[in-house]
Amino acid sequence: MGYKQKKDTPPMERELKYLLADLCIKWGFCISSKAINEISTAESYRAQDFAEDVVAAEGMDYEGETKWVRNIAERFKIRFGTDSIDVSTFVDRVRGQKEIW
């Protein structure tokens, strides 16, 4: 069964939620819905900051979990093709276009 989102979800939020779902399924980082909403609605993210926020939301000390932070940051970079994303310039790599919201 897949993970389906509402059609009116902004593109960057949607893609961050898909990444968080992948992290839950593949690595067990199943954070609370409150944390998912806080992370996915950010205006911008750097890979390192995203990874630290996910690890902290899981209740772990990100300073002591450098392996997980590094691995999650790498997944972020692979997914988005860059080290940082911003809602004002976000381009959905799957659709290959910037969506206007």
C-alpha cells in the first residue's frame, strides 16, 4: 500500500513528507505527526539541518548519532539533487517544473 497525500499539498511539503515516509519504512525513523508537520512545512532546509531535525524528532541526540545524520542528509541530497531547498524556488524533480502555489 502506498502513501497518498492530498492534492492541494504544496510541492515542497509533499516531497518532504514522501522522504519522511521513506525514512520510516526503510530505516525506522517513524516520527510523530506533529514533528512531520513541523519539518514538512518549513520554508527552507539544508540537508544537515533536515537530518538533525529528523534524528532529534526520533528522540535521539543528533550530536551522538553522526552516522544517522550523515545517512539521512545523503538521502535528502539524492532525493532533491541538491544540498538545500527553498519553498520559493522549489522544483519538483519528478515533474520537472516549479509549481505555483
